[in-house]
Amino acid sequence: MNDRLIFFAAVNTGFVTDGLPDHRFLEFYESRSSPELYCSIVGNVVVPNGHGSNASTPTITKDSIWADLAKRINDGGASPGIQLATAWAGYVGSRKFVTSAPNTVIAKGRELAASMGSQGIGEVIRSFRAGAAVAVKHGFRHIQFHAAHGYLLSLLIDRRINPLADHVLNELNLLAECLSMEGVETSIRISLKTGDSEFDNSGTIDFQDEIATLPFNFVDLSSGFYNVDKRLIYPTRPEFLKARFSESHEVAARHPSRKFIFSGRVQMDGLHGLPSNMHPGFCRDLIANPNFLREAEIGCLNHNKCHYYSRGEAHLTCGKWTSR
């Protein structure tokens, strides 16, 4: 396991007050930082002038609370990372795990991208650039760009949805290179597929391969669009877990010189089965047990209370974590 870089995969905790992390947020990440963890990626943080995916998402600002958060993670022994994201005005996430009309999501995405034009897309890129700059000043050493799950950036980087995808990819290329020159590590999270089978059956491999050529240090391989099929994002059943592993393995095999983050409920005793360029990202197990990396036998028991938004709650909870 010593050659594996272990990540705390990004999660939206909902521990937010007035758009900023509160004491619960700080304690959550501080208690889960350790020398066994390579990087803790704070999840789903909205860029300046961006739009949250729900009412409990924080926004990156100049407020010193963000520097305090980065310091607490760093003092715990892990590299502080942050995932930058945005939805769009009027975005509403589905409460259901499987939508009744999956074929409408891609069509609406294409309409949205077309309505933004080059000017609107340029504003989005500037927001991500500004968010990254603020995060670096606060002490975050890993910047992840959330281009998965049907959020805005995932629509804009896919030429099957956005005719101006080339421009977006070029800008992300430049941004990754600039951050690298500052000594800041980067990653991009993508969805291996959306869950819309008709859409996924054409051009998916080309899309994956194109993203793998970008100069990010890691590609974080997730799956699913939130408003199509959340079972792909949060795989629990054996067939979904098997598919996530197989599809991730195939991408990593096609790009042996690139590094990938795999977060499909990999087991600690199964790390030896991962290709050398795939690094594990734990989430639910670390939510359930802040000391999971030292107590691997005590992890997630699939209470599913962490799916707080789908359950109509304001923040995540965990039956295992709260019972300890």
C-alpha cells in the first residue's frame, strides 16, 4: 500500500452557515486528516459568481475560515485540497436516484451551452480561475475542477454537448499549467458515463481519452449525472461497483503514463488489484469512521444517511459515525 496515494474523495457535507464552512465543517475535515492520507479534497465548493447545487454548498471567498480549514488539514498530516464547482441559475438537483426522463437532461444541457455563447463560457472560466487563485492563497495545495455529474463544467468540456468545448479545454489546459508552475497539484473529476444509454453509446471513449491528455496531475474517475442516474455516482449494488471498476480500469490501461483517482468503494485489502497508475479515493468509509485508514475493518455499513439532499435533509449524517 506504500506506493498508493490515498485521497479523501470530495463530498458535500452540508455543514455550512451563510455560505461558509462552520465549526462542524472544520471539525469534520480536521478529524479525518492523518499522515496515512495523501490529500483531503474538500468537496463541491462554489466558485465566485457561481451557483451551488443546493442550499448547503459553500462558496470560496477571501474569508479566513478557508485558510483555517487548509491549515487544520495540513496540520493533521494530509495535503489540503479543494474541489471547485458550479451549477447554473435555476439548477435543481433531483431528489430521486433515477430520473423518469433521462433523455431530457442532455438536450437541456445542449440548450444551456448554446445559450451561453463564448461570452458566457468565458465568464465561467474566469470564475474557476479566480476561485483557484483564492484557494491557493488560503493554502490549498491541490485544486480539483469538478467536471462531472452533470454540473456546468461537465457540460462545457464535452463536445457532444458543447460545440465550443475546444475553447474550454484549451483554457483548462492553460490553467492547469499555470497552477503547476506555482507548485500546485491539480486534478479534474469527470463522469465515465452519464447514465443516458443512448448518449453514452456514442463518443464516450473519445471523451475519456481527450480528458486524459490534459495536463492535470490526476483524473478523478467518477460516473453518472446527478439528474439521470445517481446509482452510478454512489455505487452500492455489486453490478454498479463492478462496472465502475471495469470502466475505470480500462481508462487507466489506455493511459498508463497518467495518474487516476478511483473512488468506487475499493476495499483496503483490494488495493493490490488496482493498476499502478490508479490511486484510491475513500469517501463513505472515512465518513463512517474518521480513523478508517488505521481501522480498515470499521467502515461504511450503507446506512445511506450521507445522501442528505436526496433524503430532504440539510447536511450529511451517518449511523455508524454518530454511534461511535
